[in-house]
Amino acid sequence: MHEQSRQTDVAVIGGGVVGLACALELAREGASVCVLERDRIGGACSYGNAGWLTPSMALPLARPGQIHKVMRWLLDPESPFYIRPRADPALVAWLFRFLTASRRGPFERGAAALVALSRFSVDAWEQLARTPGSEPFGFARNGLLSIYETPRGIEVARSTAALTERFGVPFESWTADEVREREPAVRGSQIGGLFFPQDAHCEPYPAVRALAASAKDAGVDLVENVEVLGVDRNSSSLHAVRTTHGRVSAKDYVLAAGAWSGSLGRRLGVRIPVLGAKGYSLVVPPLRPHPRRSLYLAERKIAVNPHADSLRISGTLELVGEDLSINWRRLEAIVKGARGILALGEPLGETQIWRGLRPCMPDGMPVIGRARGCRNLWLATGHQMTGLKTAPGTGRLLAELMSGRTPSFDAAPFRADRFGNGS
Ligand SMILES: Cc1cc2nc3c(=O)[nH]c(=O)nc-3n(C[C@H](O)[C@H](O)[C@H](O)COP(=O)(O)OP(=O)(O)OC[C@H]3O[C@@H](n4cnc5c(N)ncnc54)[C@H](O)[C@@H]3O)c2cc1C
């Protein structure tokens, strides 16, 4: 078989929003960069997510006081966070780490770092939206309104909002009447809301396309339909990656393969305890009246994003690994949940259904940095529910670490070797 080979300064594996943001930053610094994507750019988890750019919600998944909730979720197939009980050693190890990571100290440091990454990123998305010639992607900074139906729900949320406020994310408390008056699309038994005026939203796939176009303009070579299969390496560095279209050799490699980073990482010689958590989004016809801003139906854990001519409703988190099958019961639970607060059509009307795999680390923090035991392999993965809202910051942080500069963010909570991921 004839094999082609390609040479570049940096080969980024995975053309989702995170890989693209890293590629763009590295190219801006003068490196020759290629992105190797086995399918099409932005076609996986970055395609149909909720489209929220919300530092107010950029928090690690693992939180203090989680253990009782997890036990309840385990037993309820309609809960917003579902773990089908199964004898899977990777799942058991993941859950053990998840529960032990939910301590207040690491949570608060991680939260501060993620919020900082997200605030930087939302500004970067805004800048991209304003760049002359950039493809429009529905960027709007209209804020996020989080809606509560129980006194306990709003009380817990206020304490979390007070925490993110310390990290520079302001909020306002709205009464039930203020919610109805300012957001007439909301009905049902809500008792009040928290409003985060600096949050933004966008249409996810157009946003990724705009980012890809920007990376291409900066000189990045975007290569689709090329799958990375394995690697040539010695004990301390990679020489080349083997792909379906020959070898690619680079000075440095960035693994940004989302929920597949665990299985691919093993082939590259690193262990990354990332697990795919499936979620769904539905795009339905617009409401009358249509929401003015993003809404979070907090107790139902449903995200609502008003596009110009449609409504996107997203939710559920099911730890599944790499399984992309559709669980209709969970999809119906999202529609049923949204109907409790919004006047969705009955029947829904023309609907697009999408599902994706959030790459989740057990401590709920992305991994951004050099892989332990491999000099020229860098990791940018594990962004759980925050990949879109933290991608530009991730790119900036990774580029700073790769060039040995002092990082602009607290890099410690993202360290790639915190789980001992050597080969
Ligand atoms: C329902 C839902 C709602 C969400 N809402 C939000 C939100 O509102 N805001 C937010 O910030 N985040 C949200 N997220 C999370 C967000 O979508 C992810 O964090 C983000 O898309 C992860 O990006 P990524 O680039 O790491 O992964 P992906 O987008 O999955 O990209 C990884 C890429 O790697 C490629 N790849 C894998 N293996 C190989 C290989 N061997 N060779 C070459 N390429 C390979 C894949 O094909 C894929 O394109 C949501 C997720 C879901 C499921």
C-alpha cells in the first residue's frame, strides 16, 4: 500500500470546537498547524449543543454534596442525570473519582478557573461575531434567566450565584411577577428567577463554522475524513500519527478528540479517564411569544435557546461511554419537562432531533496541558458541558503552555497529569 506522509509543526487530532480553537491560537502564534478530523469539522458534540455562552454556568460537574443525588439518579431512568447501573470497571472507577472529587476546596478553585476561561471565551466569541466578513452565528448577549419552581431550588442557586459573582459574574434576583412581566414566554408554577445579564447565546454549528473559517484564514489546514488510528512513539515522545491516509509527523501533537479521547488516548499511550455523557437537543418551531433570552428550567435541568426562527431545547446527561443510540424515554422527558414552563405546540411541529456525547472527566474539569510521560503530546479535552463557552480560552491557555509562557489563567486545575495519565 502506498502511504502519503505530511509534516507540520502541530497536528491537532479532532476538529470539534476545542480542537479548532487550539489550532487557531497556535496558528496565530506562527506555527504551521493541521487539524485531523475523521468525519466533518464540527460534526460531533460541537454540532447541536445548547449554544449557551454562559460563564454563570461554567462550573465543574463534580460538586460538594453530590453523593445523595447520585444515588437517587442511579435509580431513576427519567432523572436529568442518569447512570444505567452496569458492571463496567471504567464506570465504577469514574464514579468513585467523581464522588471523591466533590470536595469544596478543589471545587471552588476549579470553578474560579473555569469561569475565568469562560469569561475570556465569551468576549472572544463576541469579537468573532463582530469581525467584518465573519459568518453570522446568532451571537446575542441578552443574558440568561434561570427559573425556579421550589424554594429549596432557588436557595441553592443563590449560593452558587453568589460564588460565581465573586468571580466576576453579576446576577439579579427576579420575583415570579418580574419573570412573567419581563419574559412573557414563561408560564407555569415558577416562583422566581435569577438573571445573569452578561451571559450570551449563539447557534452552535454556525459558530463552529465561523471559528473554522477564522482558523483557515490564519493558515490552519483543516483535513476532513482522516481518522487517526495509532502512533509511532518511543518512551518519551511521539514521532508520527498513523491515519487512514498515511502518516503525519509533527513537532507537537494536540489530542482534542472529545468523548473519544479515552479510547484514542490508549492507542497513543496515555490514559485519560474521560467518559461520554449523552445529551439531546430538539429544534422546534418558534413560540408565541418567543423567549427574549436563554432560559434555564433549573429543577428540570432543561436549557432553552431562542434562535431567530426556532427554539432549541436541550437536556439530560447520561453516562454512556461512546454509545450514541437514542433513548426515546429520555427524549420525551425533555419535551414533557419543557411543556411545564413553555407553551410548546401540541403536536410539536417540525422538529430536528440531535444527540451528542459530552466528554466528561470525573472531577468535572477539562484537561489542558502536557500529557505525563510524553514530551510532545498535549491534551485539550474533557470539557463536559462547557466546551463551547470555554473553547477560545482553552486555545489561549494551551498555546501559552506549549510556548512556555506564563499562562493568563490558573492552569493548575486543568493539569493533564492529575490522574496520573502516563503510558
Ligand atoms: C445536549 C448538550 C448540550 C450542550 N450545551 C452546551 C452549551 O450550551 N454550551 C457549552 O459550552 N457546551 C455545551 N455542551 C458541551 C459541548 O457541546 C462540548 O463540551 C463540546 O462540544 C466538546 O467539544 P470537543 O471539540 O472537545 O468535542 P467534539 O465536538 O466531540 O469534537 C471531537 C472531534 O474529534 C473527532 N475524532 C474522534 N476520534 C478521532 C480520530 N481517531 N481521528 C480523528 N478525529 C477524531 C470527532 O469526530 C469529533 O469531531 C453541550 C453538550 C450536549 C450533549
